[in-house]
Amino acid sequence: MDYPIKISVAQINYNPAYFSGGCDLLVEPFGDNSTFVTKVKNEVFYQLSDKLKVRYLKWLQTKIFAIIDAALKQSTDILVFPEYSIPHFLLKEVFEYVKTSQLVVVAGTHMISSRCFPVYSDLGIAYNDDYIGCAAAPVLNLNGTNDLIFKYSRSKWESSLEFPKGENRHWVSFEKNGHLVNLGVFICIDGLRKSFHDTEKELAVIIIPSWSPSVEPFNAAAFQAIYNELPLVYANTSYIGGSRIFAPFPETDGHWFSEKQGTKELSKNSEGLVTVCIDLNNVRRSAATVREHVTARITDVSNLVYLYNIDGEEVLTNLEKLSGKYDEHIINNLLRNCSDEVVRRKLNEIIHQERMGLLRGEKLIQLTSYIAVSEITYSDLVQEQAETTLRHITSHPELLSEKDILATLSAVSTKSLQIISNVNNEIDKPKSEERPFFDRQSELVKLRNFINAESDKLLIIQGVRGIGKTFLVEQIPRRILPPNNQWKRINIKFSVGMGFPLFIDDVAFQLGLRDKFIESNEEQLYLHIRKVLESFEGYRAGMIIVDDFHHILDKEGSFVDHRFLIFIDEFLKRVAVNKKLILITNRHISLNGQIGFFSSMTLRGLNEESIVSIVDYHYKNITGRVESITISDSLLRYLYGNPLAAVITAQYLQHHSIDSLNHTTDLFKRFQEQFITNLLSEVRFKPEEKELLDFISTSKEDVSSQIIYKWKSGIYNVVDSLCSQFILEYNAEKDVYSIHPLVRDYFYNQLDLHVRVSYHHKFAEVNEDTIREFESKEEPVPPKYISELIYHFAGSLQIDKLSSYKSQYLDELKPIADALFKNKKYDKALEYYLILNEISYIKRLDVTEKLFMCYGNLGRWREARDFFEKTVSIKNASYLYAKYAELLAVKTREFAEAESFVLTGEEIYISSNSKRKWEYAKIKYTLGRIRERQGNDRDSQGLYKEALSFDPTNLYYMFRYAKCLIKNGKDASDIIEGGLKIRNDYPPLLTLQSEDYQVMDEDQEEEDYLEEEYIERDI
């Protein structure tokens, strides 16, 4: 190694060195604000606080020094402790302990008060009064000097945290062997606010001391650092776990505690020290060449063993015996009785090494290493401090008010019982619960072959929603492209209403072009597409990934806007073979020889073992239970290998029995998306959780944490709860929260119109502010912000504000218009559809079709007929004639004219040799509808039944058929129950099932045109 540095990360349990609202968490018996012992202003409590502090500091110093001793023994260069772990009281002692060595200690962090200043003075650290209320990380023994790095971002529970004046400073350095080593210290959330791609310091290490309930965002930040050739050390409290060192390990490393990007995580409630030797020079070199050098390797993983504890003594005795000789009896005894995950992993590795014949004396000693702490465990300390508190208070009753005595006794007793219960739960907890991860290796091989193939430029990835298409493609830069590759990646995520102008402008924007697409004629279209592709060709290699491409396809898989087809065709004709286009969709794309050669891949469900693991993992983490859940074969068939369905199933099982799912339906194998929706309707969210999901579902884009916390105060716990339930996902790099599109659609579609409008109004205000900020800086506005603003203007019914955007991205009106149409607000929907129809020289079937339906529902038949004719001129399809015929029959009673239209549709269907049974079902259904309106119930029943034989899962056909049966005194329970198995909350069928449902005469019943609903066909 050229510049080897040994780095150790310590994960420990402790009271945070933090105070807020007069409560000093360091001294509180339980390290939190559950008792407020330090908040009571009374001499008795002052004395108690002093007792608690002295005992706690003695306990902590013993542990800290034991860890430092272990680090010194290993010749560690940098030792990192978690956030708020070392109070200022111990800093001088720590420095004195290490100052004659080469060990640099990042001594956690602490909150600063005026009492810190004498300590700073002794350490040679400059200070002033502005520091009070701030949090800082002391970096001790930088070649004999000391420094402070401040925290510059406030988490939600640090409401009282202050920030220092002046510029942000994160970097310190020290000399080793004649070279300057740079340490970038980013305290907790600061590490999520920083992008590490612009760090140009040589021999650099990123350090993140943390006290965070959520580890995943920091993993994302670490992967970004590794991608930019920076090793990263993440230190968290053992109460949460997740501490690890990120560095590029060689693929042949094979260490039991290593992964490709660094060490494994220290698990929750494990206290230990992990040491890695990293060649800081070769971190960058390994990304640029074939790995000729060992960039990083683990040198030691040691767990803490407390000597003043019965269990600790037993573990220590057994490990000492085992270090000298392999003994299966000792190993089995430890596995039965030891809950520490690090120890258990070591024991399993010893067994593995022995079976492979690789276990040598030195290896055995290494695998049985530990750090002895001459103290009691943290949980024992907590109980001791609680008992001290109770004894002290009850011994001075004459000096305390009855209120203070009772309040403190109650709080301490309650918390003590909780601690005891939690300790018992940890003892009984299963010993290994790692989150399941599935690589889809065969699909990755296909992706790799596509990327490397000279002849392939276009790949279409198909699969139902929730099957993992997006996740698979996200693995390309991680698992397929080489490190430090030069590929230009453009990511486009489609949503409902995204039109071609936004698509092409977003591609252009990501390529650095600022020319907006101006629609005029087809010649200009080709010129603009070619200009964009020429810019793309300027890169040595690149790919455009378009997710959720199905949003611009109709039900048959044809393009709603043919300009997308032109773009694909031009891409295939004009770009080099080292440029790739990947389209992700949940529908077949009907290309019919319209473009050149392309590849396709259909993602199938995961195997049953994988699905069982996903359900089991999420169920345990959501419910906190320890026992595995038994999943029947029938439920596995319903899940059909869908990972999202498995996660939602775990949610469902919080409040329902497994048996309630096992016999639900035999149709879910075909309709997985509806199964997920059915499950969601049964999951019990708290009111505040549902309100937040409703709000987030109003945005088509991911929602920043800033927007959420501005929207409603005190919502941090709600966000955290939904993240822990795997409904919300957090992207640390972008500081945004997201939900799966299927989940978003579910909540958005349930929103009351007035609530929906108010949420859209809020998002419109946010987007206006964002755009004004770009404009004030004279920076180009990313197209997605303008698009999102138009979407929210439309959703909040601010149609007057849309005029200033002319034709720019007005496709965003489409989903709002559709929602208004669905809610029977035909007059408002009509305004938006007319705008959409006017802005484009290309007439769109999905717009003109809705226009004739709006006009028909409003009784404006001349306009309805006009737009019907325009619609069939675009596509002369049989189902369009049937739709218009039904509209006539329901709204005008012009039965003869209606029947002539539906018969024309039937002729078109027969002459076209169409094999789409649902179209023929539509014809039969419409004839049945006409007969029912004419009072001929016998014929209508037969026609409805015939329609269902061609489209057996159409819920609206079931509703009409069942209603007709009930009206004529016949049993329709089988039809209703069958439909509710497909969708358990379908309102028309639920109405028929209601006990107070009364059959009304067709003329007396209010007639609202209901468009039948299609469940997406399986791919």
C-alpha cells in the first residue's frame, strides 16, 4: 500500500450529550426526556443530577478508554465515535490519553454551553460566546493539536440547536509519514446535505458521526462518496445500529464482515469496534484501472464484553477457551445464549472455516477478539441510575412538593418497566434478521449483454407494476458499468399527462441544451429531434432511460402521440451503437414493424422463497414481532412473485389474520395490481398517516422534506413511521420522499375534490416560489418544475394562470381533466380538454374522445356529434361507436339512432378480423344497455351475460347485469361477490349489496354515465 491509513469506527450505547428546554439528556436516568429530572429547579434535584452525572461519566470513561486501548493496540490512525457520544467533561482526559500516540480521535459531538470553554482553553481550541447552543465534533490529536467542526443543519428533534456565524467548515488535516491526510467531518444530517462529487482533496476520508433513527439515507450518501472515490466512515449509536466503513474492497476479499462497498453494518444493540486499513492513494487508482492493488481490507472486528455482568463473564470465559482450540460444544453454547449479533457472526464464521479446513491458530485468535470493559452494561447502568433517582427522591420528601415526587416516581417506574421489557425482547429476538435482497442475476446478465452488444440500441423492459423493473435498471451503474465510467445517463420518469414537449425538453436540458421545443409542423419536429440527438452523440457513450413509458400508450399499447415513435425511430437511425435507449413499461408496446430492430425483456415474479423472505422480513420489522409467519401456497399464488404486493401484505397482516387472505379469490394471479389495491384498502393507517399520504399523492414528483415540514408542523414522527413501514422511501442525496406510483394512485383517487384542490393549491405555491428562485438567480428553470406548476394550477382550478404558459407542457392538464371527468364535473373537464385540443396541430384520440363524451353528458349534441366524427377519423374503432351509442341511449332515449351506431361498430369489428374480445364485449354490452332502457329486461340480461363471457372481469358489466337480475327478482349474489373479489371497494357493486338498496324504475333513477373500468392485462 502506498499511503495506508487504519480507521476504526466505534458503535456504542450512551446518553446523548445534548440539552433542550432545560433538560440535560446526558444526566437523565434514561438518556431521554421521559423523566425531566434535570429540569426541576430544586436543591434536591441538583444534588441528584450531580450524583447521576458522576456515575455516568465514570462508566462512560471506562468504556471509552477500553476502546482507545484497543485502537492503540492495533496502531489505528483515526478513531471515530458517534454523534453526542462524548461530553465535553471527558475531552481533556481523552486527549491526555492519546497525545503521545499517532491516534486521531473524532470524539463524537456535544452540545456547547459556557461550561465547555475552560475545557476548550485547556485543549487550545479557540472559542467565543456565539458557540453556545451549537453542536460540534472535537477532532483530537491532529499532530498534537485539537479542532472543532460544527454542525450546520438541524434535525427535527434538535429544535433548540444553534449555528455558528461565519462560513461552513468541514475539513481538517494531519500529517502522516510526510503526507497530509484530509478528514471531512460532516455531522449527521450535514452528510445528507453535501454532494461529494466536487471533493478534489487528495488522501481524503469522509466522516459522519450520527445519532439517527434512519440509517438508509446515510447509506445512499456513502455510496455517492464511494462512487466519487472517497472512503466514508459512518458511526451511529448502537441503539439504532448501522455503523460501518465504506471503501472499495477487492472482489476476492472474502472477509466474513465485508461487502463489495465496505464493511457490513454493526447491527442494532451491538457494541463493537471495526477497523479497516485503506490505501487512500489506491482508492482513486482502483477506480481508474483494473484492480492491481488491495485498496481496503478489514483488520479487526471486536465486540465489547462487560466484565461486571454475568452474561459478559460467561461470554468472556468461553471466548478465551475458544481462542486456543476449536470446541463445538462451546460454540453451540454461545449460539444458544448470546444475543450479540457480532459474536454470533464470528461463531458462524469459525464453524465455516473449520468445515472448509481453513481454521488456523491465528485465524481463531482473530475471530475470538473482544474488548473487555470493566463496567456494567448500559441497560444495567440505566436501571442503577433509576434506582438512585428513586432512593434520592424518597429520602427527601420534606424538601419536595407532592407534585414533583409523584410525577418523578411515576415516570421513572414506568420507564424502568419498559426498559426491562425491551431487554427481555432483545434476548428472545431471532439472532439474524437481515433485510432480504434479490439480485435477479439472470436479468442482470441480459442487461449486461444489451449494454455490451454492438447491434442493440433499444431495450424494452416489461412487467406488471411493483415487480421491480425500476430497481433492476438502477443496478446498471452499480453492477454493470465499470467504476468511474464515462457514460452519460439521462433519466426520464413519465407520469400521467407528460407529453412530448416536456419529454424532449427534459432530455435536452439534461444534455445542457436550453432551446425549448416549439410546436409548428412536422419538419420542425424532425429538426429539433435531430439537434437533440446530435448533442447526445457528443458523448463517448450514453443511455436514455425512460421509466413508466406506458403513460403515453393507449390500452392497446399504441402511442397516443406519434411524435414519441418518431423520436425512437430517429434514435435508432442516427445514434452510434454505444448509445442505448431503455423503455420501462407495464404494457406491451405495439410497434408492428414501425421501427428497426429492438430487444425486449419481461420481468416475471420472484420465486416463492424470495417472496416468503420479503413478507417475513417486513412483517417482523413493521410489527416488532419475533416469530416468523407461515404463508400458505394459495397466498403465494396470489402474490405471484410481486415484491410490492409482498410488502403491502406485511402491512395488511398487522391487523388481519393470514387466513383472511388465504381464501380471498382465485383471480389475483391475473390481476396483481388490483390485489395490491385491495390490500391497501384493508391496511389501517392512522389518520395523520393517511393525511400525509393524501398530501404527498397530490404531487407527481417526489416531495422534498422541506415541503412536508412546512406543510404541517410536528409531522416528523409521522414521516418516520411511514418510512419504517416501507410506505414512504427517502432519497438522502436529493432529500426527497417518494411513494410507489401504484400507492400514489390509490390515495389520490380517493381524495375529496375540495381537499384535492387545496393540496394542489399548496404545491402550486411551492412551485411558483421555486421557479422565481431560479429566475432571480438568472438560471434556466428545469422543465419539470414548469410542468409540475402547470399540473398544480390545473388541479387547483386556477385556469386563469395557465394562459401565461401558452402551449408549454399543457399536456399536464390531461390527468386533471380526466379526474374532473371521473367526478362528473363535465363543464370544468370540458374547459381543459378544449385547451388540450387547441394547443396541438396533432389531434389526439384520448382528447377528442373525452370531448364528445363531455358534450354528450352536458346535452350539447351538435358538438358531441362533431367531436365523435373527429374521433373516428383518427381511429375508426368499433368500441368508439359503442361508446357514442350508449351515450345516446342513456341521455336522449334515441334508441334507433343508438342501435344504428352500435351495429356499425359491430360491422367494423367483424371486417377488421380483430381478436380483441373486450371490444366485442363492449358491443354486446351496449346493445344490452339499449334493450334495458327500452324495458326489454329479458334480452338485456342475455346480452349482459354474453358481454361478460368475452370480458369476464369487467366490473361495470357485472354491476349492470346484477342490477338487471335484482330488478327482475333474481339472485345476483354470485355476480356481486365475484366482482368484489376482484375489487373489494367497487362502489356500484357495494351499493347493490347494501341492505337498504331499493330498485328504482330506470326512468326515475338518476343516470350518470359511468365509463367501464378495465383492469390492466397481464404482460
